[in-house]
Amino acid sequence: MKSPNPDNKTSTRIRDVFTIIRKKGEVDDLEKRISRLRDQISFHVILSIVPVLSSRVQSLQDDQDTSMAAILFRLDGLHRNAARQNVAPLVDQTSLNRMMDDLREIATRSDKLEKTREERSILQSLQFEQMRSREDAVKKSHETTIEWIWATNFLEWMETGNGIFWIAGKPGSGKSTISGTAMEKSMKGLLQTLLFSIFSQCPALVHVACASKLRASAHGVISPWTQDELKDVFRLLRSQQSISVRYLLLVDGLDEFGGQQRNLLEFLETLATCANIKICVSSRAETPFIQQYGDGAYNFYMQNFTRDDIRHYVTEKLRSNGDFERLCGKKDRSDVLISKILSAAEGVWLWVYLVIQSILDGITNDDSYHDLQYRIEELPHDLEEYFQKMLSSLDSRYKKFTARALLVTLETESLISYQSSYHILEIGFLEDEIQDPDYALAFDAELAPAESYYNLCERANRRIATCCKGFLETSHNDGNDHADRIEDDPLHKTICPFNTVQLVHRTAADFLKSKEKIEQLQGCAGHGFDSLLAIAKSAFAEQLGP
């Protein structure tokens, strides 16, 4: 090996030194230039930030009009001030500081608006079509009912208890009136519904529990949730300590859960172990729930407490009708009818509702007192027997329409991407389909005056009342997407085309969904009737409407 040449090494170092000396002058010049430009750069940066922030704020204006007006006013002032400045290194430091303070305030407001946008995007991503359907379908309780709940240990559980409170009852006994929160019939749907309720009450929790979901979103669009993601959010909610919050979760219809009931019960039990979470659930008194909650300290059976409420409801509904008092003649005879209803009801509100409707029909038909007694006695106490009686007594002239109306209403409950109730306007189109199966293709909206749509709805409403009574009912849907189309419509009187048609109760759906009943309905509906195709036709015709 050759040893390194010391002369070469020395000459290299000398060249490096001269290079540094030569470059030093250039560095000094650069430092001076940088110093001169520093102030100008700062000012230009500010000017460049202003329009960027203005654009960002403008994009959020629809959500926060009031805040946006103040921000845009401030931005306009900044632009005017900037125009008056001499863009040169002579800018006043005080002005720069003031402008920086203004920009910081704007940035703070913008960040606040961005958080609001994120909260809304998460809520929208959790919401689904059927979320409100059960809540809308639950009949409003009589204003004086359910006061008895405070005589149970429910209040004790609320104040000092822990774990899960179970409300059990017969079908139609009014469990949903108490628990009331809608749940979609899957674990994922339940998780989304609960989280939607929580974040609606406390939006700040979105940033604590959904930070990773927000980071992963593309251009503010939240990707569909997976079940594991939803469970992770609940884990974060249980462990978070940055926001002091207590949860009361009301979950209705555990027996309607379409997945594995054991997984559902385990999930709820895990949630309930958290000290700041209380859960009230309701279900029919079926074996899995009796085993899970029956021996616990906190539960009750609805039918054991509702007799007084039912008495009050029946008395008010009947005695407020002058014709009822006239038919009965004497108070003791009206008392006999009311007592018969109370004895037969056995705590089942749905049966009470149905028998009251039957009595009111009898009063309209000018029935005698003994006819009213017979109406109470002939109405089966068992709900399934009642529905069988109603199905067997369908008017032969309207069987085809009734069968089709029931089939399409049942079909909508199974369509995940569709509403869980049918518009009354669409029910009206079913009669058109009976006359002409291709009515939707030949439909000409320009030749159909708006008045005809409301006439169609009025007729459909009467058809439901006479042909489908006991199975279907109509209700106003406050949350429908068509409200803006009818709000100021002079033709909109009592029947709205977008009012919904739904089954009176889950027990009616359970009865009709059996294989035997479906085949019976399909036979009555006529050869070749397809409920899915009927839904598509009526939806198409509806979109062509006023």
C-alpha cells in the first residue's frame, strides 16, 4: 500500500480555505439582502394569507351565516388597509401586529366553523333512512299516562342504581311509549343510532371519539362506518375524561334484533359497566331476556301497571263523544261497557286502541247499546286471532287492492335503502295499476292537474280506512324530504301526498309475514303482481308529480 501524500492533503485544505474566504463575501451580501427583504416578505405573506382565508371562510358560509358576515366584514377591512399600505420595507410594525391579531381571530373563528362542519359530517354519516321510522310510528301516549313509573324503582335506579333497567311486556302493551328510541334491526344499525343520539346531544364528543375517522376522510366526505369502527368509538367514549358527561341510553325492541341476541346483550352489559352510562331496554318477555334480566333488581312488566291509564284513556275517549252517552242512556250502562273493556284488555294498549275504534265506528253506524256490547265481546282478545278475523272479513270487492297495499307495505320494511313506510300518494297509484299495469310508462304529468293528485290521496286515504282497517294507518311524516314541496301549497288541506302509510303495530307485521299469509295475500293480489315492481312504478309516477 502507498502512504498518502502529505503535500496533496495540504494543498486541498488551502483551496478549501480560499473558497470559504471567497464565498464569505457572497454570504454577507445574501444576509444583507435577506434582512432588507424580511419585512417585505412578512407583509406579502400576510397579503397572500388573506384571500386564502377568505376562500376557506366563504366555503362554510351556508352553515354559519351570522359568523361568516362578521368574518367577511373584517376581511374586507384588511383588504382596504392593505391597499393603502406602501408595499415596501417601510411598513409600520404596529400595523403588522394589528393585522396579525386580526388574522389570528379569523383563524380561530374559521377553526370553530371547521369543527362544526366536522360534527355535522359525522352525524350525517351515522344517520340512515329508517332511523326515525319507529319513533314516528310509535303512537303518542295519552298526556296523563305513565305517571305510575315513578311508583316503581325506576327513579331509584336513575339516582343511585347501576346496570340495565329492563321493561318487559306483552305485544302491544306500550313498551315503546316508555323506551321509545328507534333502533334498526342489526348490530350496526343499533350502534349508529345510539352514536347519532349521543353526538346530537353533545357534539364536542365527535372530536374526542371520531378523530381518526375525520383524519381518514377525503375532502370532508366520511366513508361508510364498519361495525368495528363503531365499537371503537364506544370504547373511546367510555374511557375519555376530557369532557364530563353522563349517558342515559333508551333502547326499544331488543326482541326485534336481527343478529345474534347474545352478542347484543354482551355489548349492552359491557357498556353498562361504565359508571357514567345507564341503559334502559325494553322487549317482549322472551326466554333470553328473562334469563338475562328477570332476576335483576331493576325491571317491571308493563301490563301490571297500566290498568288505571287504560281506564282514564277509555273513559275520556268514549264519554267525550256525545252520541256514546246518548246510546248508553244511563251512566251505569256506560260504566258496564268501560269495565268490559278494562277486563278484556289485560294491559294491552293495542287491543284497547282497536276496540275503541270499533266502538266509534259503531256509534257512527248508529249501533244500539247491545250492538256496542257485542262489538267488545266479538273482538278477539288475542291479537293474532284478531288479525286473522280482520283478514278473513276483507270485503271481496276490495280484496285485490287491500292485498296489494299490504304486500307493498310489508316489502318496504325489508328494503334497507328505501323508506320504511309507503307514501299515501303511492298507495293511490295501486288502484291505477289494477286498471292498467303499464300506467307509469304512459303517465303524463303535464296532463294531470295538481288537484287530481290530492283527489287521488283523498281516495286512497278512504280506501285504507275502509279496506285495510286494523292493519294499516296513515300518519303525517314531519321529517320527510318533500315538506318544501307542500308547505305553501294551497291544495294541501288535510291529506298530504307524502303522508305515510304503515302497519298499525309490529304484531300486525309478524302476523302477515308468515309464509301462509304471504301466499294468501299474493293469491288475492292477482296473477303476476310483483310488490317490488309496484314500488318502482309508483315511485316513478310520484317523481313526475306536482
